Amino acid sequence: MAFLPADILERLRRARELGRLPHAMLITGSPGSGRARLALQIAAMVNDTTAEKAAMHPDIHRLEPGSKSRRILVEPFKEFCLPFFSTSFQAGAVKTGIVLDADRLHLNAANAFLKTLEEPPANTLFILVTSNPGLLPVTIVSRCAHFPLRTAAMPALDGAAAVVAAATGQLLAAPPQSRLGAGLLLARRLQSLLRETRETVEAEVSAAFKQEKKRLGDTAEEDWIKTEEGRLKALTEARVLATRQHLAGIVAERAADVLRARHGVTALQFPALAAESGRLAALLDDASLLRILDGAARLRLFLERNVKEDIALEAGCLALARS
């Protein structure tokens, strides 16, 4: 479940009042979602200042990739950590460290960070910010309070999202005898879109790698090339997985919009489809829609299992159609 920035800030305010503020947080969200701004607002909130003043606060520190390879290397990371093991500049301050693009942590820096999280300094808060949490070591993620971020703006219903929303609408509108066929159609749409996504991401990542390798020239060491190839492969998988999760979410939200329409809710997730949601709401009762939402949850469950993606999509969409 994703949260609005205001919801995250309110939860952390209450946690702070109860003395339950986490020592490490992970803020995730798509580019442009305001992750870095939220991290600064959190740092400001725990230090009783404003976001504008937080950037210059002596107990709030920021780290981001700065090497030629755009990685966070171990030496800059160790230097970043030094203030957290010393006395605060301001009495009562929560020493706060913001790590932007945390997925860019070099392996050695990640290992050093893990040791810090295992025995965190007193009165400190680390905020990791990334759009690719799948690239972070599980051992680091497990030690952070995770806050997926969403914006107040309604998602744009275009491109792949529009295709999936339309196919989901066809499934919802299909009579019982045609629903399995509509489920297979939805699976085919998802399979095709994800293949296109993978091809696009692989092309982008390959081009970026070749450009960086060309820029470094003879200074590009063999170990760097090998490490970077592995990282970019993981990045490709993470981006494809994020798209897959997003499209599966479109299926669930499309059905949820119909349920909202049945109960007179006007603030729909996809307002452009409000008229169609109203028509579907007249065809389906609450029990049917709740079963369909349960089917959408099973689709996500199938996708999380270690099975071939095409098989998981087909099985999940057929389960959804049978709901």
C-alpha cells in the first residue's frame, strides 16, 4: 500500500510523540513523486524546523552518488557517517542522514551501512530514498521502516495503463460464458506489454552502459565492467518488476473503481472512465466485485511466485475471470 506524503508525515509525528520513531526509513516511489522533498520534510519535522531551513541544518546530512560511475563509494559513505558518532550541534537534535539514490550504494558501502544499521548511533535517523528498492540488499531493507510513496494526483491513464484498464473493463462487462476468454485476453495484453517493457529497458540500459564505458575509456577497469554489468542486469529486472506490479495494480484499481461507483463515491482512481464504471456498477453486485478484487489479489500472488512470468499471468487472469 502506498501513502501520500501528508499521511507519512502524520504517522511519523505520532511515532515521535510516542517515542517510537524508527532509526532507519526507506522511501520508495517513481521519479517525480517527491521522494527527496519528503525526506527533507521528515528531517525538518524531527528537528523542529522547516524544510527550507533543513538543507542548512548542521545535524542534517545528505549523501548522493558522486563518483564517475554514479555510485556511492565506501570512502564518501564513511565520511558521511562520521557526524552521527559525535555530539549534535544543536541540543535535542535528531542527527539525520538522507541517502539519495540509495540503490547506487557500492557493495562495500552497503556492507558498511549494514553494520551501522545493526548498531545505530543514539538519537539518529537514516532516510534512504530510491525508485529501485529491488536493487538494495534485503538485509538493509529489512532494517528499515518502508514507506512507498504516491502522489495526490490521479495516475495518467495512457499507454500500457490504458490498455490494461480497457482489457479489465472488458472482463468485468463479459457475461459468465465469455469471461474466461476475456481473462485470456487480459493475460495476452499483459504478456505483450511486459515483453515490450523489457525490450525497451534493456535497450536503454545497454545504451547507457556503452556511453559510460566509452566516456571512461582506458580507465574502465575490468572489475568495474563486470560489477556494472551485474548491476545493470539487476536494474533491468527491477524496472520490469516495477512495471509488472504497476499493471497488476491497474487491474485491481479498475475493479475497485466499479465498487466505489456502486456506493456513490465520485473521487475515482480513473475519473476518465467514470461513465463506464457507472455502467459496470449497475451490472455487478457487491459480492461479485469483492470476489473479483480477491481474484486480482490472487493475480498478484501468482506473479510473486517463482514461476515463469507468462504462466503466472495466464493462471492469475484465469483465476480472476473465474471469481
